[in-house]
Amino acid sequence: MLHQITLARREHDFPARKLSRRALLSNMALAAMAAICRPSYAQHGNLGLVSPPARLDDFWVIDQTAKRRRLNAVLLQGVTAVQTIYTGCSSVCPLQGALFSAVQEHLPKIRARYPVQLLSIGIDPLSDSPSALRDWLLRFDAGPAWNAATPSLEDVDRMRIALSGSPLALGNLAGHSTQIYCFDASAKLRWRSAELPRLEDVCDVLAALGRV
């Protein structure tokens, strides 16, 4: 009888221990991401850690294979770094592509509990067709962990505002954000980078989120 009571207590305590471990991992990841945020981040409310973590509306997007998908379904495939680009851009977008290409090279070095993936979101629905997205990915030697997708014309501005966390006017395409937005494996936005962030910062955040 005593053995049964002890066993029952252990079974009762197990979820609490499991939750405590999960909370510990989450806190460690938050601490790691906070350490990445340089002092300059503190001067801008929309940079660095996103608190509380935010879930975007479940927009429809069309990927480079012409498949129509829900954005959250894409994000739920793993820890995700998101950038916004448009395929006709010849100024900052090539720099963004080069940055993601460098992040891609570092993905095998990231030890994580979840897959880590990259997503380029086209913000010019009239031009960022599946074929244009495929050409964009090919241009930077994108592998299977790097995909691209475009929202509808009706949703693109709402998505950009949700990603940036700012209600300010978006401006024209040429002046679009070069930030990277990092999501955890439950499709919640956890971190917004500075403009054209350092490779090391992005990789460190992805590694931290991969341990949550």
C-alpha cells in the first residue's frame, strides 16, 4: 500500500517537474536572447525580445511551388527566421539574400530540439510570383530549409505591420524593413532584429529558440 502511494505521488509530481524543466529551458533561452540585444536595441521599443510573444494572424500565402498554405502551418514546422523582400529589388534585398545564405551555411552547426528554417516573404504580390520566388531562392543557392512565400495583396500590409510591431506608415517598397523576425516552434514571434543584423546575432537567437 505504501509503495502504491509513493508511486502515485511520483506520477502526480512528474508533470510539475516536466513543466519546471520546460520553464527553465524557456528562461535560459530568454536570457540568451536578452544578452544578444546590444544596448542600442534598448532605445527602440520594436527591437529585440518580443514580450509577450506574438502570434500573427493566420494569413494565406503562396509559396515558390505555387502551393497555397497557411502562414502558421509553415511556421509550425520549426524555429523560423523570417525576412521581407521583393524579387525586383536591386538595392538592399541582395544583401538580405546574402545574409540568409550565410545563416543557411551555419544551420548544421545549430544544435536544437526542433528543425530550424528560413522564410523569405515577398511583399510585392503583383510581382513576387512562385516563379519569381524560385528564381530568388536559386540566386542564393537556397537549400530545402529555406523557402519563400507571398501573401495576398489584401493581406501584405497587415502582415508587414504585424511583423514590425509598429503602427507607423510603411512607406514604399524600396524603403522596406531589412529586419529579421525569429519565431519559436509554436509559431510565436519572439525576436525582432535591427536593420541588416549581424550573422552571429541571428544564429545565436535561432539556437536559443531551438532549445526552448
